[in-house]
Amino acid sequence: MSLRHIKLARLAKEKQERSMEEVLKDLLTQELGNHTPMTDDSWISSLYLDTATPAAIDKFLKDSGEYENGRWTRIPETLRTLSKLNESLCKVVNSILDRFLPSRSDTSRVAVYAHAHQFKAEVIEGSQYYCSPDVVVKASGPSFSLPKGSSLGFSNIATCFNTRWDNEAEEYSRHLAYFTACAKHMFTQQPNRLFLRFLVITESRANLFHIDRSGAQYTPLFKIHDDPHMFVRLILGLSSVDERTLGLDDSIKWIVDADGQTRHGTVKTMGADNTIVTYELVAGEDPFVRTTLCGRGTVCWTARNAEGEKVIVKDYWSSGGRTPEFELLDEARDVRGVCQMVSYEANRFHTKDLRGSMKDSETAMFQNRTAARIVMKVYGLSIECFSSVQEVLAALRDAIAAHKSLLGRNIIHRDISPNNILLGTAGAQPGERGILIDLGIALRSNGPGAQNRADPRIGTRMFQALIILNTVKLEEDEISAYDFLDDLEAFFWVFAYLICVYRADGQPAPKSPFQAYPSSWQDSDPVEAHSAKYCFISLPGVAGKARRSMDEGWRFACADLFVDFRKYVCKLAEEKEELAFGEGDREFATEHSLPNRFAPLLEDVDKHYAYILGLFDRALRMVEAGQAESTSAGQADISPPSCPPSASGPLAVSVNKSPVTLSREVISSSSIGYLSTAATSSTTPTDPPSLPASLNQSRGSKRQSGEAELENSPTDVKRRCV
């Protein structure tokens, strides 16, 4: 066993042996960072004032029997077990809901002791542990559906309460960590969620936790017996039958079937002529949901317009200072091979309006996010759903050509990954056989310097360029802008990933050391990921091993492509690292610009693209020639080397796909289609631009990661491969 495999095995064992507290602490740090602010006292007092009048609450306290002599009668002063508090709390909450909530046949709310009612617990990410709240408010209505195989789960609760002993009430980080685990499942299973709020309740105190796409905050504790009005209002607000009050986007509505499932629905948005347009959600096609809490929170819905044509409705949250995706898509209109926008709706919500006031020092750290909705045309499935060598090569070739066209409009994608490359529609012409989607973190190549700085926290780790990963070894003012060569290198990593983990017919490749390579490229530590990737593109033995190990269906047309593409990006990577870390004159960022260390490499744009597109065109010609040779009547019985025999052609086998396993399962997630059109003339690889080789430099990491748009792996595949 190699040292790398020993290390991975050791890390896996350590991961299994971690306590639940350690797992939750790591999850909290990963999702929400190391600091969560407390609000001031005024915010919680201002919430849900319209849920019940003071007079109505006074009447309830007086005649319900729930509150006497200055305390809630069902909640004992001295607790023997928390289960007793859970049971008592359910009765108090249901008494409040029965009194104040309107009675509706299609909507209900009831407090349930989760552990006594077979709540469908869910796995805490990255562990063997499960999360299940103490008390939940079971909900029915347009935004809730029964979980599969159960009557109660994260898909049909309005909120949850965790109970604690009073001496644990101020363990805020511990409470928030558990709510973080719950929130990930609620945002995923209730995809029209805008924000979530929870309560921690002891025998005498309580406080509120709020989570949205900018992060989290929590309120000071208050005494539930001394302030019964606030307690009642919080219960009513967190259990409201008004979906907007509850934190749900009510522009998306489902019709719930008799079996409790939401199979039909509509989404309303602004049309191109600024009128409200209603789209019908496509039955049976679940939305794609980005699973991270902070950040874009992308949700993509498949819908149909009035003419029955499919569209994609994309909801996302963007941070201030970044060019909105709809502006970039507007600039990319009519660019072939790039998703095309139908309409957009800006400034739908702001996280700053959803949360409480903070101290001045906390406000300075807060990053507001703004919700937007984009309607886009539909294209094919993810490139991972290919069924032949010709299909995947054509898709990559046209996506690269589209990338060049985008660059011509001063746009750099910055997140090249299999998730963001779609196959063209059936019968697509050259230039439209591969579609680039998702300009959510794209940038203008001529934009403000600070926004364009290379950052390993932005993008998809597995496919990031080597120099991006190595910026952690530089001071901030030494880091150059992200450039188009970083995306071109990412295309190589996508190609290498596909030939490592799939056979040429699109089926998962058998487990082997070659198939396992990509698992090391997604290491959460940029330095470790850089080391693994540099070995892959620089060690002499890898090229020969790849030729021998790749599926034989790849080998005929793709072995030379792999070797030449790999050699090219290796030279680029080494030259960039020499310019960044070499002994030459150091250049630093100024107030208005970033260091321009890579200018010599960036000058001949056309030559870079011509060489890479030429490699793909050569490979495509080999595939086409091989197909023609194998099907032409009267030809000698000679097949191209390594082509599997097939009556219909050696490289055109249609398949049903299954998830591919790396170090963990790569899930083929919800099916959706995006949008577009990219062609240039067929090319032949010219000599690559001169790139002198250099040695990889090494320094210690000087910067820590903060909040980011990083995708750890291609686990959220945006199309179900069927």
C-alpha cells in the first residue's frame, strides 16, 4: 500500500472515531465560520408583534390554565429528565397554537416530541452520526411534504426546539452547531426556504437562533416565565400558517396530493416585459439544491412556460460588490455554447432585512446577500451523462470554444467543472454540443482588482488550477488576478476526471489506482490538493500509466489528447509558479490594481485556444474515422487499436448511468436542464506557446480560509443521468 493510501486510511479511521461534539464543531466552522454574533435585546422584542394582540395574549394567560402565579404551570421548576420538559413543552405549545392559529383544512401545525414519534433522523455530514431535534412543529400545507418512508421529518416541519438544562443555556456554540446540522437538511428538503429560526428552551429561559445565506446570529436569553408575551409570540411566529412569516418564499406553491406528496406546483416571477409570469413546475423533476448554508444557496427548478416549453428557474443569493449573474448573462446573449437567459428578477430579498441589529463591530463583518431569480433555456444533461467518446469530446471542445467567446466579452467563468458543462440538445450542431452554465461567480476580466484576485476558496476544489491552490503561500498583496489560463487548466482537470472515473461508454470505471486519482484532488487543504495534482501532471510515469489504465474505449482517440493536454497545462503551471515564486523582482498590489506577473503568458490568447481546440479536433477526427472504418462495407477487418467491437460503431453505446464512487459517493442529484449555443472552425494543434519549465516552489501557508464559494467535489451533479 502506498504512503498516500495509508494516509487516507488513517484519516478515514480518525474521522470515524471523532465524537459527535467534534463532528458538530467542525461542521459549524465549515458552514458558518468561527464567529457568530449575538443580536441586541431589541430585536427579539420586535418580532412577530402582529401574531396576537397583547389583550388576546392576556386573555389566554388568564383563562387557559397554562400560566398561573407568574409561571407556565406545565413546566416544572425542578426537572428530573429532559424528556419531561419535552412532553410538557409540546402541551404548552399546542395549547397556544390551538388558541391563536386559524383553522384551515389544508394547513396544520402541531408540536410533537420527535424522539417519541419516529422522526426521520438524517446523517450529519461527514460522520456516522444522525441529527434529530427534540421538539418539532409538524406542518402541512403548500411547502411541506411527507418524507419518504416516514410521517415526520425535516421536509414537513415548520421549526424545531431543542431543550437543555438551564446550566447549559449559555453554551451558544454547541446549540448553534446542532441547529447547523438541522438547517442543512431543512434548506435542502424545503428548497423555497429563505431563512430558518429555532429556539433553545430550558426550564426557565430561552433564546432564538437565526440562520440565512449570510450566516447566523442568536439573541440574548430571556426568562420565559417573566415574559410570557414574548414566549407566546415566538411560538406563533415560528409556527405561523403564513409562509412568508415562516421564512418561505411564497412565490413557489405546490399542490399537495392526498398521500402528502407535492407533485404539482407553480413558480411566479418577472417576465422580460416586467409583467408577472407563472410557470408550471415539472412533475417528477426535483430541484437541484446547493447544500452549503452560507453563500449562493442556489436552487434550480425545472418548469414549463405557457407553450409547454421547458425552462430552468434559478434562485440564488449574491454578495455585494460582485457583478450579478443576470448582468453577465445579459452580456453573453447570443454567445454560442453559453446558457441563454429568458428573463430575470433582481433584488427579491436581502439578508440584512431578515435579521436583527448588531453592534457596529459586528456590522462591519457582515456580508449582505441579495436574492435574484433567473429564467433560462433548457439544454441537455450534465457532461457526466455522456454515452460515447464522441459526445464527451464534442461537448468539451464546444465548451472551450464558448469560453473563448465569453473572454471576448471580458467575462471569465471561474468555476469550470462537470456540474457547469452540459451536453447539447439532441442533434446539436458543432458549437452547441457542449454548453457552459452558471456565471454565478464569473468575473469581468477588466473588473476591479480586489474582486478578481485569485482565491482557492472560490470555485470547485477538484478542478482548480495549481497556481490558484498555491496562492495560500502568498501574502494577499502578492496575488495576481484570476485569468483565463486558470479556466483552461480546469478544463484539463475535468477531462482527466472523466477518463479516470468513467469508461468510454459512460459507465463507472472499475476501481483501480487510476480511477482513484481524483479523490486526492479534492483535499480540503489547498497545499495537499496542489501536491496531488502536481504529481499527476508532472511525474513521468503517470502518462504511461494512464495509457495502460484508461478504459480501452478511451485509448484510441484520447490517449494522445491526454498526454498532450497534460504536458501543456504542466508547462503553464510551472511557468506560472516560477513567475509567482521565483527570485525576480517582486510586484505588489496597489489600491487600484493587482500584480501582473503573468502578462507574458496572457498575451497570445488565440494561440492558447487554437492549440487546445486543435487537440480536441484531432481526437474527434480519429473517433469519426474509427466509426466510419468500422461500419463501411467491404473494409478490411481492422479496428482502431483498443476500440471495443460494436455492431453500431465502436464508441457509440447508449447507457443508463450509475453514480461513480471515489473516496465517497458521487451522487447523481436532481434532474434539471439549463440553457444556450459556441463554434469556431475546426483546428489542428499548432505548436504550443513557448513555456520554459521550472521547479515547483514551496512555502508555508500564510493565509487562512474564510467564507467562500468553494465546492468541495462534483457530488451535486446537476442532472440525473437517465
